[in-house]
Amino acid sequence: RDLTALTDRELVAYRRDVVGFVFQFFNLIPSLTAYENIKLAASVAQNPIEVQRALELVGLEDRGGHFPAQLSGGEQQRVSIARAIVKNPALLLCDEPTGALDSTNGLAVIRLLAQARDQLGCPVVTITHNAEIAEIADRVFHMKDGRIERIAVNEHPLPAEEFSW
């Protein structure tokens, strides 16, 4: 689909209905619980999954009643991922999803994104400066100054559960 031909209204609908977003900084609403943050995203989606299922997919089924300040950084990022996947997106875009995390939580997030890809059947596009993450990718787009320099096909992606850095 040629997104450059869409009107502003069509682009808004595309982002709302097709794409789930995960950001480096979690962008959670501090006055809402984890469940409520996820429910808010579900409320604008066309075909959302159940909020509780999204919490279960990210391993936070028992933390839905907690506010962001009561959650660790890794847990906050998992809520952010649940907020993105609750929309049941056709595409998951992740901007430096491990950038604000330590290596342990970063690995957990990488594995979680691969699990979401497999269970929801949606492609995951991750923008990162961490070149090691390319080991698990099917394709790697190398960019410079906002332009694609080359695309590398990874013939043998490393399974996410084997990935470490």
C-alpha cells in the first residue's frame, strides 16, 4: 500500500487500525493502571484482543492493577508492548524498544517481541542502534541519513530464545 498517497485522515486511520507502536520511552499515562493504559488503546482499535490476554502475553497478568510508578522499567516496557499488541495489529513498529533497559530486561523484551510475532502473526519492525539484534531478524535494513543503504537477508536467523548480548 502506497502510504505517500494517503490523506492525513487516511494516515490516522492506518496508524490506528493497522500499526502497533512500541517506543523506547514507554509513554504510559501515569494516572492509569497498566490495565487501563492497555484498555485505552483497545478502545480505539477495530479488532482488539482482550486486555487480559494482552497482559498474559507479556507475562503481567498479575500486575494489571499497578500504576506505572509501581512497575520496574522492564515491566513498564512490557505494558507498552501489551498496549501495542492489544490492537491486534497487522504490523508492529518498535523504536529502540530496549534502549532504556538493562541487558536482562532488554533480552526479555526481544524475546517477547519474537513471541508476539509468532503468536499474533504480525511482522515486527525494530529500529535500533544495537547491531547484535540483527542476528534474530529475517531482513536487516541498513540506513544512513534517513535513507536505506542496503538490505541484508539473514538466511539463518537466530531463534530469539538463543539470543544474548
